[in-house]
Amino acid sequence: MHAVTLQLSDGRVFSCPPVVSGKYLTTLLDKPSLTLGSATPINSDQVLRGFRFVGSDNKLYDLTRYQDVFLASR
């Protein structure tokens, strides 16, 4: 399985397995929570943006659908 690369809101870039738990992500990034972001072009001048909250849980997240990670400020 190939790793996915995501852009963090603070400018850093990281790679990790394509499917991980919320606990894995929050521990890896040392944050209590974060938000995954996706951008999908729907025509020549519009983009559909999607967001997904991630907490420190064992729920699995498929990161192949996301390009950005917004870090919690608190």
C-alpha cells in the first residue's frame, strides 16, 4: 500500500498510511483534534470543498480523499 501525502495548515507536509485511526493522526501530529479538507473540481471555475472533523478515537479515516489537514488551535 502506498503512503498518502497531506499538506498541514502550518505549511508542513507529511506522509502516512492511506487508512489510519483518529488516535493515530492526533498522536502523530500532537493535537487534540484536527480537520481533514478536500477540494474537488466540479467544472472549469468551481471547486467543491469538504471538511471532516477528526478526534482522538479509533474510527478509521481513508486519507486518499483528502489533501489538507487543518490543525486545532487549542
